[in-house]
Amino acid sequence: MMSWILKLLVSLTVSTSLVTGTTPPEKQPPQPSRMVVAVQIAKDRSPALSATDPMQIEAVLYYLRGLTPDRQAPEDPERYEGPVYTITLFSARGERQVYRQKADRWISKNSRPWRRIPKEKAAMLPQLLRVLKVSKERSLRGMQNAKCKVQSAKLTIDN
């Protein structure tokens, strides 16, 4: 499963993207105001993970597009235990779309009724979240390393 997400992230480097606004000529370009410019994902009450990198945003959009919810949940999702993930998409105009996924079985968009989703596909969200965290940590370490190099170069010049 993890390799699927990694392949997705790699393939996104060469794919066209809704986020960047580049699309094949045969398709209509997205409206700039509708483009997703940031994503936040939170599990239960833990701090949200934010992403503004187009590849990371596209990975989340790809996940959401791949879900095929039923019309409505025949049972009450509130009876089931399990983590609740909140995915918030922010557009260039500042509009938000909020998705909630519960117990690897249901999804709700903008406080609409819960809809059942395939468990196999729902199980990909925690893996995607882990990949995004690792990617974020790597970029932070890279920024810290670059800052240390700049500081050591400055010390060398000053001496």
C-alpha cells in the first residue's frame, strides 16, 4: 500500500495538475478561483498537517477523487468507534471544503450526511498522511541544514 502512494507522488511530478493550472490542451483549464492552494489534514483532535506543495495537494485530491461513496449510510456512523480524519481544502478565493472520514467506512462533505466508502480505499488515508508527514519532516530538515550552512558560511566570512 505504501508503495502505491510513493508511486503516486513520483508520477505527479510529470502529470498535469489542477493545482498548478497546467492542463492538456484538450481539457478546459480550471478557474483560478477554484484551484486548491492548500490542504490541512487532522486526525481526531491532533494538530493538523498543512500542505501547500502542489504535489502533496494533488495526492490528497487524487485520494478524494478515487473514493466512490454509496448514496447514504444505511446505519448510524456515530455508533462506530474509530479515528475521524478532517480534510480541509482551501481555494485561491479563500473558500473551504471540509471532508470528514470516520472509522475507515464513511465520508461526509461540508456537513452533509455520511456516505459509506469502500474500506480498502478508506484505508489509504492514514498511509497518505504518514507519507505527507515524512515529506514535511524531510523538507524541514533540508531547510534547517540550509540555514546551518548559511550561518557557517557567514561565520567563515566574518572571521
